[in-house]
Amino acid sequence: MRGALLLVLLAAAMTVAPTSAWATHIRAGDIRVKPDTTLPVSGRNPRRVFFKLTLYTDNSSSVLADFATVFFGDGVSSCKDGAPRQGGRRPIPGNTDTSVNVYYFEHTYPSAGQFTVSYIGENRNDALNMDRPLAQTFYISTTFTLDPSLGGNSSPILTAPAVDKAGVRQVFLHNPAAFDADGDSLAFRLRTSQQVAAGIDGSVGPPCAGGTGNNLPVPQTVTNFRYPNDPLITGSANPPVQVAYEGPPRGIPDAPAIFEQDVHTGQITWNAPVAVGFYNVAMVVEEWRRTPAGRRKIGEVIRDMQIIVSATNNLRPTITIPEDICVIAGETVTGLVTAVDGVSATSPQTAVDLFAYSGIIPPATFTQTAKGPPTARGTFVWQTQCNNVARLPYLVVFKAQDTPSPITAANPPLIDEKTWRITVIGPAPQNLRATSIIGTSATDPNRVRLDWNLYQCANASRILIYRKVNPSGFVPGPCETGIPASAGYTFVASVPASATTFTDSNTSAGGQNLGLERGQNYCYRIYADFPGPAFGASIASAEACAAFPGAPTRLVKVDVENTGTTTGQIEVCWTRPKAIGGDGVPSYVLSRGVGLAPIAFTTIATITTLADTCFTDTGINTQDLQYTYRIEFVRTFPAGSNQPPVRETAPTASSIRTTAVPANAAATAVTVRWTYNVPWDNTTRPAVIFRRTGNTGPYVRLNTAPTGATGGTYLDNDPALVKGQTYCYYVQTDGLYPGVPYLNSLLNRSQEQCLVLTSPPCIPVLSLAPTNCDSLAALPEFPGLNQRYANRLSWRVGALPAGCDANIASYRVYYRPTATGAFALIGTTPLTSFTHNDLEFSGGCYAVQAVAPSGAVSDTSNVACQDNCVFFVLPNIFTPTGDGVNDVFRPKNSSPVRRIRFQAFNRWGVKVFENVTTSADRVLINWSGGGPVAEASSGNKVVDGIYYYLAEVEFADFANTKRTYKGWVEIVR
């Protein structure tokens, strides 16, 4: 196929500007793009593209428009007589003044890339909303991405004609009825009509005979374009205003007229025209695809359309369509559409023609069974299939057009139209069954076997499996796919859509089969999801449950019995497991770690008597440290059995850690805080706060306070406390295990915490010297093998809170690598500056606390953050000769990245190499010239030459910025 500049046969040079002496004819148009669809599939060229140019022309014009020329966007055009019109002028049903002209072209591109195919017509029809339209060209274009990683990519198809009629003081509606065959998302927006002005048109050039242009048109907005509702078109004597309309959007009578397009459906609403004439406006239909690198705009179609407004007494019809619907693939969709013509004393009812536009017609059908008056009727029927499952609804635009008599330019047919949304979801997987399998060894843990019927949609991509403890009561809504987080399930695994069984052994992220707990009832649901770009999912299956007898070991007590740096002690208690079963010698193994979330645990006791379910941990520093405990029920076997121990590990539990600090600068109150991380629930009963005045004497119950899932806060200020006095506190919680009646009233105490009530230290004011990203990006190479980032902090003693103590002994510096999350202590210094060295990333956040000579700690300073830089530069040559210099293809400069997916293609678009590298890799990309597809061996090398690459980069900044880099690289050996 060839095409995009529609030319009249002229003897003059092709770059001559159009004049009003020529006849006018072009009302509207658009260009459709699709990849090579020839057979056999193996013979298709990924760089060969087919085009369809559709023009709508005025039947009163004598211009034949027998040939069209397109510019392909790569500096090549189809020349003057690129392709003939196919089949002559074609009538539009119900329109006697407009015809459709179709031209087919094809082009083979030299490489992958993004291209804009365009058309320039010298004969634009008249229009009120621009200056001298007859002297301006008509320009349309379609931008598409030719990218091997996308597979075949077709542009959106606009199924509804681009010419419609409107009546003065009546709402005008138009919908392009856009459809994307690949299932990509579409977005709509209005834009100005365009032209290519004489002298900058870049029109037909070499190698076309007589061509003097460069084949690269440069479009611009037509002169003095105004949207149709602009009051300057009609003047102050006849301002455009709205009329009553149910919407959407609902009309506001006498408010300023609107002309707008719905971004999701493409529906154009003009409420309401006031001046007779022709109007042109363009729309952009954007094509978006979800890719592993994120949402990506891969193309757009610019359609220019014409609206013909008449001062008619005819009233437009009113159409009624079904409510939006959601169906399960395999069901038949049937919808009744009716319409009634408008009626008044001067506009009697007439017959109404009904039309349906959609990408699913065919195979869907729409049949009109009655024209009226009074009522026109039609039936829509669509037998859905599994390949119709999609995340977004299908749009069907129904149009009702009346038939006034006689039909003249002053008395045209008028329309009403509405859009029906049909969502197709996958059927639920059927007959899910769960069977518990009781394990006997470490290699044979407790597990659940799931079985289900073969999923009926073979085009599904996978089955997703979810689990929760105890039934959920979740019932999917009528169009609810998947499993919402509110249902309480946890994702377990995914398997191919062809699978019919799965065994859940509670596998850890590291691949270890942890097994499922005794005494629990595990419930499962599964659902199917479907591949991109349309995606979509199924309804969740019915729930299936499997229970394990007995009860596991559970921690129930971590109670601080004594506070001290070397004499501290904590009592730890747990439950005895029930229905132990299996062979081996049973024992308990108790381990301890430091902090709320220890990285490592140390075994502190092995207890072989199952009746012993408590242990007192002594000689520990409970004054300064918080501890977390882990209990394991272990069965060991004789050395000669070659059977590893069987371990059942209970959820860990920490001690309660209490802090007490002055609550105000006046030193009249104390804020008591406590934290914990336990598997039982402390929230149903309040915590009890105990206090002692002075360093000796008994504690008294002070008050109670609510406590949350991880701790709580209490303000001790009534009556006012005494500055300079010593106060000591501890907190006791009261917890339970929900659903386990006998595990109730679990009492645990914190360590004792004392303070001398003084004014708090002043809060530091922190600043962070920013990294100069531009300077780093400009370096010949960065980072080198031994280069690291360094962040420089400085602060001053602030003046808050009022009356604070400015006598500071030291400062604590905290850091976190992300914009949110917990801070970690990275240093203590008596200075007011700190350098954080040897960093792989420059991004992160800092905070500082001041420490008084008494040990009192200030509130945290302001948080000072900086993001990681975002830059990435690739070379255009590398020499894999094995000499150790420039042997691999890698970034010259790059800021920190999390992940790169890199693909290389030869000049025919065939992928020769692909890999994924992350921040854990010492060298990113690291292509040594191997191929095809992967670095197989030193003998598997691509030939020297030019290769095109696609690098999808996810940066390590706070926003997880994703960018795609395209280019070429030369291999020279």
C-alpha cells in the first residue's frame, strides 16, 4: 500500500500552495495502521506495515480524488500516484451529501522505531471555525510504534463515520466508536484541526519524479482555529448557550455552550450550536499498553471530522439502549434498542434508522426490526467467547437517525446516540477441592493438595492460588474478578492455566517448604487471569477448606521479671502441642534475638521434657535492650536414619519496651511509650501503667491506656509532676489469641524505665548538601568500579520546644534509604556535622536527635531527604576483542538503577540478545557481543555491524521512575 497526500492531477510543481480557485471536497478522514498479516505467519516481515486511508468527501465537488499519497514518517513518501481509490466513492447510509473514499498502502521500514504516517489534502471543505479554510490544506496523521518487544501492533479502528449532522439549538452528539484489536487502552481528547503551510510542507521529494520536498511534513494548527462553541464565531449578538439535556453531561439551560469529549468513551457533546454552517474539529485517539516496564503510550490516531449544522425545524430522535452489562465468557449478550423521533407542531414523527458501530461487529450482529413511527426497534446479539475476556469494557455505539421529508441541506436527518459498555470476564474455575496431607518429616511437611477441573478458557495465562486461615464468607459481586485484599486471603502461587492440581507446602521466599500448622483450617480460592494487552480475569472459585488436627506450640508469655544491665531476666512460656503424631524424639528449642525484628537468633535452651513449658532467661541486659524469642517444637531421629529433624516453628514474640521522656519544656509531664511485636492480640484490653516516685519503693498502679497492635502512649500529667524529681515506669499488657478460648488473659510486663524530669534537649535543625546530578551525568564515566557516593550533613541547635536545654553532649544520626520507612542509627558524634560515606545510592533521608548530659534525648529533627539522580547514557560502539578495553556494552554513565531489561535486534528486527540486570550486578547489561538471544558461549557471536537496542530502565529513585531508551550500537572487532 502507498499513501497520504491526496493530489489532484496538476501540471504545476507539488509544493505550490493551494488556492480557493480549486473545488473543495475533503470533509474528514483518518489513517489506520496494522502489521504484516500475510500468510504464512513464518514469512511475515516485522517491519512491513499496511495502511488504510479513509477520506470523507463532499458529493457536490467535481474533484475526483482518484489517487492519494502518504508520507511514511521515515523520509519516504508513496509519490504522486501512490495508490488508487478502491471501489470508487461509497455512500454513507442516511447521508446523501457525503461519500467515503478508501486507499490502501504498504511500506517496509528500515528499522524499529516510532513513526508518524501522514496525509495532506489540498482541498479542505469550507468551515466557519477557521480563517480561509479553502486556502488551507487538510492534514491527518497516525503515530505508531514498530517495536519487536510489543509484537504485532495495530492502531485503533474508528468504526463510525466522521461526518454528522446537527440542528441549531439542539444537542449534537458524535462518537467515533473506536476499537483496538490488540486490547490496548484508548484515551480521547480534542485538538485543533491542522494544515501544512506552503513553504514548510516538506511535501513530496526524491526519489519521486519532480519532487522537491523532503517527505517530512511539518503540521501546524489551521489559521485562527476556534472550537465550535467559541462565542467569537457567532458574535455577541448570537451567543452560544446550552439547552436542557439529560446528559451526560447534563445541560444547564442558558449557560455558556460546551464542546467536549469524554476521555474514556470518546463521546463528543456539543450543547448547543447556534449558527448554520460547516465546522471541523480534530480528535486524538491515544493507544496505551501495559508492559513489564509500566504503562506506555504506543501510538495515536488523529481524525479530523466535519459537523454540518442546519437551521431545521426537524427535532432529533431519542434513543434508548440497555444498561451497561457484565457477562461471563460463553454467555450470549442480547440487547433491545429503541428510538422515538422528536415531534412538534412543525416536525412530525418520521421513521428512524438504527445503526450500531463497534469493533465486535462482526461477529456480533445488530438487526433493525421496526422503523416506526412511533417506535424504531433493533436487536443486538453477541455470542461471547473466552478470547473476548478483557480488563476494559467493549463499547458499542448505537445511533438513531430520523428521515425527514424531504431531505435537504436545510432539513437534514438528525441523530441521537449512546454508548453501551459490555464487560466480559472469565468464568470461575470449577470444582476446587482441598485435601490435607499430614507430614511425618522435614522432607514430608504438612501440606494441602488442591485439585480442580481443567479451566475452560484455553487462552488464560495462569491460575492464581490464594489461602487464608478459616472460611472468609467472601461472595464475589456480579462483575467482581479476582480476590480483593478485603477478603483476607494471601497469595500462595501461580500455575499454568493448563494445570489442574497444586500442593501447598507453605513455601518460603527462599524455596524452603515450611509446612502448614497443625490445628488450623486452611481455606483456598483460585482464579484465572488472561494475557496482555487486553488482560482481564475470572471470577474467583468457590472456597475449599482442609483442616489439620491437633494444636501447635504457641508463645504466650514474654514477661520482664527484673530490669538490669547484667542481672535482667525474662520469663518465656509457651503451650504444649496437641496430637503430636509421627516418630522421633520431641523437644523444645528456645532461641533469642535482639530487637523487634532480629536478623539472627541464638539458641538459649533445649528442653526435652514436654511438660516443661516455661523458661527464665537470666543475666541479660533488659535495661537497654529489647528481646524477641522463638520457640520450635522439634523431632529428632537417630543418626543412622539419615532423616533430618522435623521443626515446627511458632510465630516469634518480643518483650515490651517502655520509654519515658519529658513531655514539655516546663518539665511538668512525662510521655510514656511502649512497643512490642507479638502474635497474640493486646488490643482488646487496655494496658496498665505503673509508676514509682524516686529510685526506691513500691510501684503503684497509675492508670490504664488503650494499646494498639504494636504499642501505645500515655501522658502522665495529672497532677503536675515536679521538675528535678525521678520517676520510674513500667507497663503491663493483657492479651489473648482470638478463636482459642483457653489462651486468654496473657499478662506481660515491660522493663522498668526511670528518668529525672528535666527540660528536654533542644531539637536540632538539619540540612543535607544536595548531590549535583548534572555534574555526575557530564563525567566521561560514572560510576567507576571504586566510586561511591557520600552525603554531607550539618545541623545547628534549635530553639524548640520553648525553654529547651541547649546544653548538648552528643548527637544521634539516623538514616533510611527510602522516602518512607523506619530509620536506622548510623552514628553518634559530639560534632554538628556528619559525612555518610561509601554509599551505592545517594538517595535517602536523615534525621538527628540531641542527647543531653543527663541522657535525655530530644525529639527528632526535621527529616532531610534527597532523591537519587536519574540519568543513563549508553555508548554507540564497543569492541569485544578480548583485550580488556571496551569489551562489553554497558552504560557510560548511570545513576542508581534497580533493574534493566535490555534487548538487541539486528537490522531485520530479529532479537539477537536479551538479559535483565539489577543493582546486585556489578556491571549493568554486560553484553559481550554474543547471540542470538543469550550469551551462550564464546563461540556464539553476532557479526560486526549496527544493532538496534531497547533498554527498559527502572531507576532507584523514590518514584521508581521507568524510562525506555532506544538507539543503536556498532560492534567492531
